[in-house]
Amino acid sequence: NLTKALDETVQRERTVIMVIADHGRTQERYDLQPTPELSRRFRRSCLETPLVLAGSGDGRPLRAGLRDSRDIGATLLDRVGLAIPDGYRGRSVLSSPPRRAVVSENAGRGYCDLERDDLNFAVTGPSDKLLAVLHGSELHVTDLHDLDEDPDELTNLAGKPGESKRAAHLLEFLWQKRG
């Protein structure tokens, strides 16, 4: 056991343990949705990943909220007392507020070649999620979900009367972050 070995060698006080994953789980039994094709893996079970942080801390708790993968590096630097470099866009979950929304993108089958594939986006806010596809120069909203009312993302609100303001708000955030 790792913690026992650290205790035996008197290193535990100076050790930071961080457990993370690079993706959430994409398994039907966890999200009630069939496993989507690679380009559309934006369900909560695909995106949400665990973060466990222990050791060498000053007692500051993790600040819950929306985060993205860049925040992992910033958190580790913060925990070990190193400055987050100027220009780095990560935010420590120990000292920074959560994000207003998070943008995820996927270029499909791994080509990263927009002449051969579409670019897919997910914009996740605290209560809403928007999925959109950039095909050539056209951006099309394909899905919109109210995460409070529909946490499993089973009801698509895109194009429904009264939902354009919600979609516009998330699209505005996408344009701010990705131009």
C-alpha cells in the first residue's frame, strides 16, 4: 500500500497524491445512453472525471464547480507551492473560482483534419449543455439539455419554442472561448 510505504519511510508529510483520469466512463450502464460514436462523446459520463488530492496541503478544500483539464496542472503547481506560469489558462481548484462554463471539442475520428471531418463542441454550464457541430463554416446546434431537470440528458430541447435564449447564451460563451 502506497500510504503505508510513505509512512514507513517518513515521506508522507512531504508527498502529494493526486488521482485523476483522462476521461469519464463511457459505459451504457452508467449514463442511460447508448455509447455514442467517438465524435459525440459529450455525455456527463464521458466528460466528468474524478480528482482526488491528498497530502502536503495547507488544509484548503477543493473548490467545487465546473473545471477543465488545464486546471489539473494548475492545481498540482499550487499544491506544491509553485507559481502558475503567466499565460497558462489552468486554474487551481484550491484557490480559484470555478468556471462559468466549459468548452469541449472533438474532431471526430482522430484525423484533426477539418477538410475530412466535422468539429464537434459541447458547452457545459452549471445548468445547461449545448452540443454543436461545425461543418465547413456552418455551426449547427444539435442538442440542448437542461441539466437540472434532465441530468441524464435524455430530452433534447434544441429548436423547441422558448429555448433560443438558453442556446444563445451558451453559443456566446463558445464564441468567446474559441472565436
